[in-house]
Amino acid sequence: MIKHIVMWRLKDTANDSSKDQNAIKLKKELESLKDKIKEIRHIEVGINVNPSDAAFDVVLYSEFDNLEALHAYQIHPAHKRIVGFVNQIRLDRCVVDYEHQ
């Protein structure tokens, strides 16, 4: 199993929306992928509640059967549409993909 974790820091304002509004929209959009991309085994999206300067604003945790399934997710048109939105609202991004037995 592949676990895919992505975290984003968001701009204070982008697309005529506040950071909080964009975080909520991003969460809804990402969670909607479960019904659109069959390779997703599990998906969970959280919005940060810790005001620490070290914290990111939104986190995605998802699971895939293998690297091929993760790749299929990454090139899926529904995912690519969200990537376009994220690129407009984010300041920073980090990702970890790892295999779990």
C-alpha cells in the first residue's frame, strides 16, 4: 500500500476568497475525488487548528494499492483540475509518499 500525504500553506487571500474560505473549498474538492477516481482507497483532508508558525493550513492523507494507482490518480483530469486551483491559492507545498506493509 502507498500512503500519500500532502500539506499546503495557503495565501491569506486568493481568487477573491480568504485563506479560510479557500481551505474549506479545497477540502470539499479533494474529498469529492473519492467518488471520481477509483484508485483512491482512502482519502482524508484536514484543516489546521494549531496557530503555530510551523503549521501548514491543509493536509491530505490518502491511500493507494500501489505506485501505479497513485500515478493514475495524479494524471486523472479531476485531480488535475484541483491542482490548477491549488496552484492559485498556495504559498508552499510538501509531499511524502511511502510504502506501508
